[in-house]
Amino acid sequence: MDTIYLDPLDDSRPSLTLIWMHGLGADGTDFENFREELEQFGGLNNVRLVLPTAPVRTISAMKLDMHAWYDLREETITNDPADQDIEGMDASIDLIQALIDKERAERPDTPIWLGGFSQGAAMALLAGFEQLQPLAGIIAFSGYVPAHPRFDEISDVARQTPVFMAHGTLDSVISIATAREGLEKLNKAGASVEFYDYPMMHEVCPDEVSDLADFIEAHQADESEQN
């Protein structure tokens, strides 16, 4: 799997690692400027960014080949398990887990955050809730909770992992209603989720990045106090 590694903009203080998954049809370059945006809009400059690119798959709903974490069998998001590419999701969980394991082995003292946009957000939730060892947190931008058995029952580790979910109220690709359905599902399972919405479409806005930076800083501070 092709992966871009970007060092923190400021290496004078302890860093954190953010593994970020792109959306459908994009690739790892899609968020190459995310470090700069976190610094510009949120004052967060110690992020080491890991940007993997998903394999190329045939997307059934579009009859096109593109970078994707899993197949989409319907053009709209559904909660029908029969419409889900569970096998593809599980294969991508394994790819992301390999990245997490590599980061843990090489930087055992560096907190790991797992995040993504759109389909990448779905993968961040899937892989994040799969963990036996806690992550620092999970981030889901403009995504949704897929109909995968992983969310039927979540572990104590998953319940304790802070989750930042953000969505545009004007999103016509993945509706805010779909995002809120996922939020309700996670809340019922006992997950620790903070949900934010913004007057935007299927995109990223400065206020969202600022709120995320505040969320990360707050939880990093909490972690430091506990240690």
C-alpha cells in the first residue's frame, strides 16, 4: 500500500501521529496540506501525518475502477447488510492495522489518532473500534457508520476511545441524517462521541479543523495528566 509520511511542522515538542484515510476515488495526496491547516486554523503543529492510499477496486454502483477502501454496491448509503462489502471492509481493516502496528513498534511512546474523510471516515471507525490496545482517538469527517457486525457490540477499549464526528448540514453525498443515524448507533453501543455539524457540503471547513485541533489538544492534555 502506497503511504505518504509527513513529519511534524514543529519538532520542538512531543509529537502525535495521525493516520488519515482518504475518501472514495481520492488518494493519499488528498490531505497532504492537513498539517498546515491544523496549524493555521487550530494552532496544532506537532502532528506527524501518515497518508495511505487505498487499493484500486471496481465500484459496482458506478462500474468504475478507482481507489477505494471497499466496494459500493448501491449509489446511496443503506443499512441493509446485504448491500455491504464486508469482505472489502475487513481487508482494509487489515491494511490499516498493519500501519498502526508499524507505528506502535517504531514509536511506542507516540499517541496514535486514526481519522478519515467520507469512506475513509467509515474505515477509521471500523479499524478504530477493532483495537485491543487503545488509540488516542478516532476522527470521522463527513462519514457514516457502515452496517458492519463490528458495531453490533463494541469492546470496553472502544467505549473508552474518544471519537470526533463532524458533518456538513448541506452534504448531498452523505446526508446529515445518515450521519446522525450512525451517531445514534454509536451512542446506543456506549461509545464516547462528540458530534459537530457545520453549514457546509461534502468538504472540510476551517471551523471544523479548529474544533478538531481543540479536541485533540484537550484529550492529549487529559492523557498527560493521567500519566
